[in-house]
Amino acid sequence: MNNTSMREDVPSIPREDAVELLNAFLETIACPPIDKSLMAYCSWPELFSSSCGPFHGIGCQAFTTFRMEAWVWDQWAVVFTGGKVCKTGEFAISANWKQ
């Protein structure tokens, strides 16, 4: 992770990269592309029961907090942490993004 990965106001993935990822995803489900000016950034701390956090892999069984981030447009988002993408697809802040 970089020095800014735990700051709420500094995205670890630029808006332009998120737009490219989201437009590639929307193309697969026949949705029109989006304009980058419509995307909003949000971040929140999330607790995981493994040191791998939202990623698959071998880690220790220890509660670990990750700063989750998302570039959101309508009900679609690119969710990431520390510059690594976790999910691209449907998203609602009030719902469980891991579904």
C-alpha cells in the first residue's frame, strides 16, 4: 500500500482508470458508457476476519481493517483498496458490496 491508502480524501486509483474499468464492465452487459464527471468517490473502513482482507489468498486469521474505496456511478461502482480492484459491478453503500 502507498502512503495515501488510508486517507479518506485521496483515491488510490484515479477517476480516469475507474471510468475505463467501469465502461469495460458496462459494455459486457450492453449498457451505454458513462462520463467521468458523473462518478463520485467514497471510502470507509471495513473489518475483515483475515489479513487477506477482501482478496483471496493465504493469510493469517486476524481481524484486519482495510480502507475500502469506490468510484460510484448510479448503481455501478469500482470497489478497491490500496490501488487493487476488489470488484466492478453493482453497488449500494447501504448494502453489502461483497454480494
